[in-house]
Amino acid sequence: MRIAVVAMGKIGLPLAVQFADSGHEVIGVDVNPRTVELINNAVEPFPGEAHLQEKLSELVPAGKLRATTDYAEAIPQAEAVVIVVPLFVNDETWEPDFGWMDAATRSLGEHLKPGTLVSYETTLPVGTTRNRWKPLLEEMSGLKEGEDFHLVFSPERVLTGRVFADLRRYPKLVGGLTDAGTAKAIEFYESVLQFDDRPDLPRPNGVWDMGCAEAAEMAKLAETTYRDVNIGLANQFAVYADKVGIDVQRVIDACNSQPYSHIHRPGIAVGGHCIPVYPRLYLSTDPDASVVRTARTFNAGMPQYVVDQVETMFGSLDGMRVAVLGASYRGGVKETAFSGIFATVEALREKGATVMVEDPMFTDEELRSFGWEPYHFGQEVDAAIVQADHAEYKTISAKDLPGIRLLADGRRVTDPELWQGTPRMVIGDAIRSH
């Protein structure tokens, strides 16, 4: 089968590799010439995706995978087109910004040929496939969906860094606009994916028919929004535990010792491309979802809460030297998308602190490009805030931060035994001086 994948990012490229590795001829489309050049040279454009480089080194020279910036080169020959173009959300209005996706859809529609299966994998507000992409593709192509081509939604459900493993582990959800389109999509995905045995699932692992595109769209939004709401609840429990002087982690561990409680971990921030974004996509079509809105707002306020707690301990942060440890949104990932670093640095600066940022995954030049002064262990500080749970932070101690008078560990990643004699604060526990 000839397959085109639109957008060669951290999800699109591994998908293209997966399809090619399953025996198909794949061409990727991307607007970035440098990305295209690297792929065609069998070089991964971004680090950190398990097995990606070794698969590129095998598939590209074999002629199974190539990339282009030209839709006219890729789309007309494709029997199936998979789109993974990013969808952004306005930080102020919380409304989706379809700019990039609209442009990609228009370019796709201009070159769409009869008989093609089109599958959107980018997470979308409910109703987008039917009400936005269908009419736009029909307008640009002059073709009719359900007769000349088929359109479905099938959300990506993978985590960067382990895409190939997640593709095998999680069921592939498919929802079409017609029964014929759904059937064609199921046949397609069964030909490009392989699945692990999952006896824990209510039905065999594989491609699951969701009944309609809207159900598939909602499934992706619901599974991620659940996590944001759950973390919001954990954070509310943690803030209350701070007030009454108990350790919320002991409470959560106790609750989760029975099978009906699955409380997540509280933390300084909820970042990444997914969890902070998808609840807002859900709210764009269900504005009355007050539980979702409250959780999203509460989680967004956690960096300010931690900074306020630090200020309370000192009385004032004006002129204080504060190191923020971790620019990434989560440990082990070189990615700042919706990271808590931005709100944390801003809150500290508003209180007059001199802020420095440390992250083992970023160079000094990269940190400065964000407008941050790099911090190196061994430099004098008054306080430090752990923002990302990098493994490197598990072994740091007060000796690594000379002059430190308070550590605020927003991820509970540091070892309390290494902080004896220095005040160490975590979210959801009274401050401990070990």
C-alpha cells in the first residue's frame, strides 16, 4: 500500500516508520525543509524516541520511507493519508487555533484523488471531523465524502519516547462518517499495526470500531481530561493537607491500596502537549463542563501556589537568588511545551527574585534563548524550586547549592535523607527541617 503521512513531528515520523516497517511504501510531508532533509538522509530530526534511528537507518536506504515538502508529490499517489498536524489552543481564550490544520487540509484537498482514505489522528474537539474537515476537503477537491473518498478520525494515543511500544499496547480507536469508511479504516490500520495480547481488556486488543467519528474524538479527549481532573483533585487535596499539616502522599497511598481509588500525584505543574491542552478542546464544545474547567484552572495555578509558599517562608523574595531546577515539562524529556517553568519563573520575577534555571537536557545557550539565566550547581543561591522530575535531581543535596536556605521540591523527586538540616518543602506536606 502507498501511504502519505502529513507532518513529520514526534508522532508523525514514528507513525510513518511504523507503516513502512509493516511492509508499505510511505512518503512523509512536512513544511520544514531541514526535517525533510534529515529524514531522507536517514537521520532522526529529534532525539529521544526509542528505536527510531535504527529503523530509519534500515527503511530509508531500502526505499520504504522518504519525505517531501510537496503535497503534489505525496498525496495523488497515496491510497491512505494520515494527518498529524499540530492543533494549538489560545492561552487566553482557550479556543482552538486551527490555522496549521486548515492550511494542511486545504493543501491535501487540492491534490486528493478518488478512492483515498483520509484519517485524522490529531486530537480534535468533538464534531470537527464531520463539520470542519469533511466540507473543507469536499470544497477543495470537488469530491464527495462517502462516495469518492472516505474520512475517519483515529486518535493517536502514544507517548513520545515510547511510540512504537505504545502502538502495540493500546487499542487503535476508529470512527468514520460512514460504515464503509469505518470498514476501510479498520482494514487499513490492521495492515499497518501489530498488537500485544491484553487479557486485561474487555475485548481483544486491536482496532476498535467506535461507531462514529464523534465517539472517537470524545474518547481521546475524555481519557486525557480524566488525568487533568484527577491531578486537579490531587492538588486540591495537597493544598488542604498543607493547611492542616499532614502528608498528602501517605493519604493517597492509603486510598490507592484498594482497587476503587486511583488518585494521581500532586505537583507543581501539568505540562506537555496533551494534558493541559485537551481539556480546553473539550470545553470548546462543552462549555458547561464545570468540573473540567475548575480542574484546569486549579492546575494552572500550582506554580504560583508554590512560589507563594516559598515567599511565606522567607517573608519576601525581593532580591533573593532562586534556582529553578528543570525547564522540561516532565523528567527525562527535552520539551518545554506548556511547562510549568514559564509560570514559575514569571511568578518569582514578579516578587523581585533573581531567577536562574538549570536543566541537564538543555545547553546554556538554549536556556538563554528562553530569556533565562543558566544555573550551575555550585553557585550560591538562597532557595531552589524543583520543577521537573529529572532523575539527576534524586541525588542532589544542599552541598550542590551553596547557601541554600530552602528547597521547594514540586515533584517529590529529591531524597529527604540528603537534606537533613536544610528546610525541604513538598506540596501536600508541612515543611520539614531534616
